[in-house]
Amino acid sequence: MKRRSTYRLTVRLDIERDADLIAWLGSVPPGSRSALIRDTLRAGLRQPARWEPVDIEEMRRVVAEELARALAGRPVASKTTAPADVDIEAKYGAKLNRMLGGLAAEPREETQS
């Protein structure tokens, strides 16, 4: 019978940082480690990569759309909730726009004092 070619993989594990992996490998009976490692690698290939970048602008757009849809026609806060001496829009407006990607707001009525 012809022997199959193999590919040998050597891995270095850090005693402290990889202690969980070392314990896991130590708990696997000799003779079944290679098969278990192959199965684990294949399962990992089927998972989405954790290091894929997140599209923040897309996330902001989706959150803004969902908030607009959920809050449509509903008052978010009464006009009397903010202290008279604090301009909430000036204080937090830019931050909220950056966080939410700029919700389409109704034009504000300016009041004269």
C-alpha cells in the first residue's frame, strides 16, 4: 500500500497567553490530536473572520434609519425638559450627528426672547 504525502505543521504556543490552548491539547488523548485539530481548523474556516473591518458609516446609517422609523410621529422629549440656561443643541448636537450619521431633522422654529 502506498503511503500518502503529509504536510507537517509546527506551532509555538506561549505558556501564559495560550494557556487555554495548551490545556485543551493536553486533555486530548494522544493519537486523536491531529484529527481534532484538523476539525477545529475546518470549523474556523467556516466562521466569519473576527478581524474584518466594520463599516462604521453603514452602521450609523442603519441605526439612524431605524431610530427615525421607530420614533416617527412620537415626541422624544417635551420642550420643558431642558434647563433654560443650557443650549442642548449647541452642547450635544454635533456629537449626536457624528454618532447617528445625521438624522433628517425637521426644521427648528427659532424663538425670539
